[in-house]
Amino acid sequence: MFRVRNRTLVLPHPLHASSRRTAIQIATVAFAMLLVFLAAAQAMAAAPPTGEFPPSEPYFSATWERTDKPVADDEADRTWIWGPSAFTEPMREAYVEGHNNSRETQYFDKSRMEITTDQSIDPDEIWFVTNGLLVNELMSGELQLGDTEFEPHNPSISNVAGDPQGSTGPTYATLAGLRDVGPHADGTIITATVDRFGNVADDPLLSAEGVTASQFVENTKHTVASVFWDFMNSEGVVYENGQFVNGDLFDNPFYATGYPTTDAYWTTVPVDGVSHQVLVQAFERRVLTYTPGNDEGWQVEAGNVGRHYFEWRYVQIPNEGGEEPTETPTGTTTPTATPSTTPTGVGTYGDMDIEGIDGNGGVQIRNNTQVTDNDVNMLGWKLYDDTTYTYTFPEVWVRPGFYVTVKPCTGENILEDNYAIVYTGVCAPIYDGGTLYLENPFGDISSQIPKPS
């Protein structure tokens, strides 16, 4: 068993996942390479069907059974580590070091199981079946296709916790901005908060929860919160050798989560429409949440990273440029369009352009995207000048060819099918003759006035 109680921890990082020929020989090799290419392209192009599926035998099944069979059979009252079942069948996804440039995977609510590509690892070792570094990919936008092969995309805009339609808590793109923020001081009570736009603040009232910065990890320079460190080192009923026994939930505390990539922050998210204060912390493989009001075995939970990653890879990425996704998998969510009809531009930031200033000082912004159904959600976009003025947009969907107008002072926001008007709440000029910028949630400048020469 591997249990760690020291304050500062440094561990080796496990592997991420993981002459002359005749004319006939050359043709054979070329044909084989073509098959590999086609298989990899197919793995990336279409979303596999979703539903309820048993974990694949024998390795995925044994991994699932160890921690989640006790929950499924009511032998343990605690959070799921993987989920009640897989939501895809076992499948092969493109991976350079794998057999025929692919590897076997299967998706669960909480993560994705994968067979390591490191042939030195014995099937009996815990690292033979791993869960991918999915949170790293969701936050960075770097789709991993090999040990050192990455494909750049937009980070995920899915909520890391709470209801999918919630608009108060952080997304994976939000958490990406916290990776370089220094750790909480060792042993201090955590009262730091973060909102959807990455604004960090402090709420002294949260000291009543008594959650501390507990375990500093040298490898990533972040500190694990006490409630999460206790969970990662907890004991309970597990399923081993055909029977239920008491044992460590994880043989290695970092097996399921990977190392922390942010510190822990409190945030407010809706759960079934009811607002809750939740502590969230991102790790390489999982996002852990702590909800003090939950029953004891369910206070610490793993976020639905497997679902979020599947949606990002098979819905958001294919739709980045406004293209229709090849398939919308069952069980994934599509935001409700307000004010327009249901958008298909999930995860797309479109060509939003500042077109001018109206006679009342309002800034007119137009969706110039040349794709009929590419509605753009302005949630998290910012309009700011080169002094101190910043306006952050609420959830407003703008159809291609139509405008949203930002006006100073207060008023009732108008959200219609063909136009939208939002008010800044500040009775001061939005544009004072300097430079005005329109920035998407990833920090990219979409437009500015005066236009750059």
C-alpha cells in the first residue's frame, strides 16, 4: 500500500497515458500506413454512440469493480469514482504510441479509462489502466494524440461543477487562468473564492468551514486542500478477489486525480437549480468538489470530467470553426439560445466586430460569422478601454448578421430574436476616443476601435 502523510511530496510522474524492399513490400507498407491514417482519422471524426454500457472485460471491469461495485451494490455509501456504468462501449482513439496508432479507451461519467501504451507495465500493476490527463487538455485546449503529440484547440467552456446551464461558477477555461497563481500558505484556512470569469476574492466567513491548505506538491507547486487530501488517502469497502473487504480507496493517492494543477477555491454554483457554495480544485485527471451540506459520504465528489471531455472532443472541437458537428452524442448538453433559436455554435467564438458608436453612446457589436447557424454566446466576453473601464457580458446569444448594443447607465436588458441591448450599470461614456477592445473569454482580441492599421 502507498500512503503519504508528509507535508512536501515529490514523486516521479507516471507515464501519461502512453535494406531494400521490393515493390510489393513497399506497396504493402504504404497500404498499412494508409489504414493507420484512416483509422486515426475515423477515431477523431465521429462521436461514438452513447448510452449505458458495462465496463470492458477484463481490465476496465476490474478497475471499476474495485471502487464502484461496492457503491452499486449498496455495500458503501460514498461518491462514485468512475460512475454507475460506462456511457460508451470500449473504443479505440488515436494515439501515436499505441498499436496501429490508437489505444483502447472507455468513457465514464467521472473520467476515461485507457490501457497504457507502456509495454513495460505489467497488467497486474495499477498503472496498466489509467484515467487520462483530461483536465489538462480541457483547460489548455491541447488535445493529446501521443506522448508528445498535441493538437491545439479552444479550452472547454463546460462548467466544472453544478448544473450544465449554470452561469456563476468557473469553466475549465476559467480554471486555466489559476494554474500559475501561487499556492495557499501551508496550513492556512482556505477562504479564497473564484467566479465564472476568474476573479479571485476572499470571503472571511468561509473560515467557519475549517478547510485548510494541507499537502504541498512540489511537482506542480500547488497545495491540496485538507478535505481532498483526506479523501485521496481514505479507507472504505472495496471489491477485491471476488469479495468485499475494507482497504485503501486508492493504492496511490494520486492514481485517480493526478497532481493538483490549481489550488482550491470556493465558488457558487446551482445544483438542480439551487445555489450552493462549493470548494473546487483541479487536478491533472480530475476535478474534486467539496459540498459541506451533502451527506458525509458525498461531501467530496469527482466532477463529471469524462462527460465534459467527451463533449469537448466530439462536439465543441468539431464545431470550433462553425462547422456542424458530425454527431451530437446522446446525453450531452446544448445551451439554450437566448434570444435566438437553439444554437449549434457550441464552443464557437465567431467573428464578433465592433461596428461603431450610436448617437446615445452605445457600442454596436455585430456577429459577422459567415455560417448560418453559428450563434455566439457573449457570456464572459469583455469590452474595455486602455484606461480602467471594463464591461463583462452576461449570457446573450447573437445570431449571424445581427447586433448586440452595449449602452451606459442602467436599464432593462432587451433580448430579442433579431437584436439585443444590454446596459453597463455605470453612467459613464463607454468610448472616450481612445482605444476600445472586445475580448473573448480566452483573452483573444476579437475587435477594436480605432481599427488597427
